[in-house]
Amino acid sequence: MFVGGCFMHRDLRNVPLFLLATVLFGLKSYIVYRFLLQIEINSFLQEIIIFINPFITSFIFFGLTIWFTSEEHRRLFIRYSVLVGTLIIYVNLLFYRSFTDFLTIPQIVQMSNVSDLTSSILSLLRWYDPLLFLDLIIIWYVARKTTIGRVQTFTRKMKMFAIVISLLLLSVNFLLAEMERPQLLSRGFD
């Protein structure tokens, strides 16, 4: 089938929009974490954790839409969540390029550090930065089409299954993190 300038397999039309958003946004987050923010990886387990974390988080967040009763609300939630998430990731990346540090809530509240970016914003841009918005464009396009990435009506059983999978994935992620860094949640970090 020829849709929007590309060939699509018929089965892709049945993929729920929240799963498409999970895969695309999770992949972008992983690429930014792993390759653009230069996070130091010291073990294979850390590599696994940094790979699965954005997908699990995205699945849980975008999976919330299965509880929405309106198809339009689901589409809007996913579209604008991806937009806000992309902007947060990109501003964090620009901040990291300037200060070699991650943007945190206290830094956002202070806003003086963020305003320091405005003088050198052009020097922080890279030729590949527009690629970080590719998933956003795809999700917005798919969310406007009714034949692909359709928003389905989910049965109670499917909703419960999604919750169980979310909790299972979150538990696996936490277990791996705890194996890598025991007492992770009880430690203080500077």
C-alpha cells in the first residue's frame, strides 16, 4: 500500500498510536542519552539499562492513553506529549553542550543558567539536530491519518494487560538498576 509517499505494510495500519509513539520517542531518547550526551558506560548491564529505560518510560507514559475514552483526546495527548518531550530533550541537549551538565528542575527554576544559552545558541547547533524532530513529524502525521496508527478502543482485559506489562517492565528496570548500583534509591547524589 502506498501511503504518504512511502510503501507501508498493511499490518502497520493496525499498530496502536501509543505503541508507535513509544518506539519512536524511546529510540530518540536512547540515541540522545547514549551518543549525544556522552554518558559514560562502564558495564554491559549499564548499556542494557540505558537502552531499555526510555522505551519503558515511554510505554508507561503513552500507555496512559488507553484509558482515554475519546479517540481525539488520545491523539492530542500523544501529539502534544511528544512535542513537549522533544523540546525538553532538545533544550537539555543544548544545555549539556554549553555547560557539560544536565538540566534539572532547580536549574530551570533559577533560569539564569538557561538564559546564558541565548548568547551562544548558534554555536550549540549541529547539522544533525533537525533529525531529533523526525519522530515528532512522523507521529503528528500518523495521528492525523485515520488509516494508519489508528487509535483503538481497548477492552478492560487489554487495559489490565497493559498495566501488568508496564509494572513488569518497570520492575525489571528497577531490578537491573539495583543490581548495578545497590541501594540506588536510598543514596544521596550531589
